[in-house]
Amino acid sequence: MIKLLKYLRGYLRIRVWGFSPERFMNLCSNRGILLWDIVREGDIYYMSISLKGFWELKPLLKKTGTRAAILERYGLPFFLPKLVRRKMFVAGLVLAVAFWTVSSLYIWDIELNGNFQITEDVFGSFLKANQVKIGMLKSALDIEELEKQIRRQFTQVTWASAKLSGTKLQIDIKENDAPIIVEREDTLKGTDLVAEYGGRIVSIIVRSGVPKAAIGDTVEQGTVLVEGRVPVYNEDKTVREYYYVDADADIVLEHTMSYSERLPLDYIRKEYTGREKKSYYLKLGGSTYGIPQERPFLVYDSLIRESRPVALEKLSVPAYFGTVLYREYLNTEYFYTEEEAEELLNQKLMVFLADLKEKGVQIIEKDVRIDTEGDFWVIHGEFLVHEPVGVSAETVREENGGTDADE
């Protein structure tokens, strides 16, 4: 604090020498003139003195036969005159302070945390409907009302908190993560498991329902594999009634699967000419300024680099500077070599096989070949696979009989 006061009032670094410097310093002490940081080098003394105290030294110097010279000047009284002479600097400083001051009155960023069920787009529409947006005045925002509206609009939100952090509006919510209980009908209509393709059954494990096919059976598409209508027999082995369940089973079918993919003999590749043009732009919020609308070349790529000044990032001001580099290229026709075509088609095949594996399909045998057909390279594949089978279909009910599983 003392250093700050000395700086505001101004002080000097002086050199004192002559007949009696020691007596001079004693007289300064008696007169209440403060001297500090005193350093002696032989018969010369170096010291600091306030600006006001320096103007009171003349009679003391004359009385003691000493002399004083100013070495350096410090403090605001010496800095301001230099600053005033630099008009452009002062103007820039004033504008910068004004910009930070005005910017701090607005909301420049909105951050949402804790949302899992509610998407950013849905919440953005909610904020827009409630007149909460980037660029609005902080004073126009009623935080308590916003929190109430969030809880009222989104029933899955159990807790909401909004706060202003600098120029950022930070919204934290907590969604209800309890499982959603779906009420189930008291009665079951019953469902069958039906084959969606033909083949030979190699495995069947039934958990619910009546099996209508066995291991080794050859079935066609649409064949009922497990029926959801379960008969209840009388003592004389006649059907008394039926009750209905959702058929559930693990069934694996062996069948043949085909695969085919085509690749044109030729393709277009970009050949860059080396000609480039660069433009600059400024983006404020959702508006962009400076990108020219005319086409720089007939055919070109655009490479965009965007940056944000650290000061603006700290204030969460959505202002960005960027460059757009336009690179001209020519579309040149090339033909795939046999090795290139095989590599590309095999890559497509690997994606297909990976998808089968993810679905639980096991490949038993495969036969793959690559040929040319007209203007295309073509890959053909025949696979003998073991694949899970069984899609649900509503069970046909008996008109004059049958009960539900819960009865």
C-alpha cells in the first residue's frame, strides 16, 4: 500500500555529494523529509525522495554545502504526460476499457450440463421460446423464473440451477434416472417365432412356447418354428383349452448367403494445380463478415482455419477470426489396377463380414472371387453360415377356446 501511494504521488532517485552529506540527511529528518533506499559509494550517497520533499531541499543543500542531482523519475506524475502525447495509444486504451465494460453487461455463452435425455436442440428451442439467448443483457434475465420454467417444461428434470459466471450463463440440471415402469396388459395375445429365411435347423433351445420344428429339419421362409399357443389337455388327451404366451427361443439356422459388390473401372482423382487464394473473415455470434461470395476458381477446395483471442475466450465473447484458403484442382480420370481394385473390394468385404459377426452369424464355408463385368470390377461371395433366426408374429387364436397365461 505504501509503495502504491509513493507511485501515485511520484518520487525521484537522487545523488547527493559535497561538504557534509551526513548533516544534510540529519536536517532532512528534522524537517520531516523522508529519504529511503539510501546507498553509500565512497563520498557519494544515492537515495529516493518524494517529489514534494525534493522541492524543499534547496535551503538545506545551501546550508550544508552539498549538491543533489536527479538520476531517475518514477510515478504517475511522470507517466501521464508521456501517455497523453501518445494519442492513438490512449484512444485504443479507452476503447478497450469501454469494450470490456460494455461486453461484461451481456451474456455471450450458454452452457448446459447434466442433460442426457434432453437434447441440445430441444433445450435451445426452449430457451429461445423463453427469450433467453446469446447477446441478451444480464439484467433482462430472471434466473429464478428460468429455473421454474425448466422444471415446469421438462417433467424428467428433478433439479435445475442457473447462474451467471462472468458473461456465461451456466445451467445445471439433474434428470430423473429411475427406471420407467411400463404397465403391461393383464392378458397376452401370444406371439409365434417365424423363420425369416429358409434353411436347415442346427440348434434350437425353447424357453417359452411349443416347438414346431426340430434339429435337422429343413424349413422355408415363413415357417412357424415355435408357437405361442400352448394346449392344456384333458385326462383323455383331448385339448381342453389353450393359453397364450410370447414364444421365446434360441434357434440357429444353416443356410447359404450371397454377397456382391461393384466398383467402377475408372475413378476421378483431384490434381492440385498449385494456385491458391486466401481470404480473411470475422465471425460474431452467428454472423460472418468478410468471406467473398464470388468463386475464386472453377473447381477448388476450401481449407478453413479459425481462432479465438484468449481475452475474448475468457470473457466467453463469441468472436472469432479466421482464414479461408482456396486451392484449385483439376478432376483427372484414372483407372484402377487389379491390385487396387482387389484391395478396395476386399475392404468392403471385411466390413460386410464384420457386420455379420456383430449379428452373431458364424461363417462355415466361403467362396469369394473377383472379376470384371462390363465397366465394373465385381466381387462375388457365397457363404455357408449359421445364423440366429426367428421373428415374432401374432399367434392365431382359437375362436371357441383358450385362456390367457395369467388365468
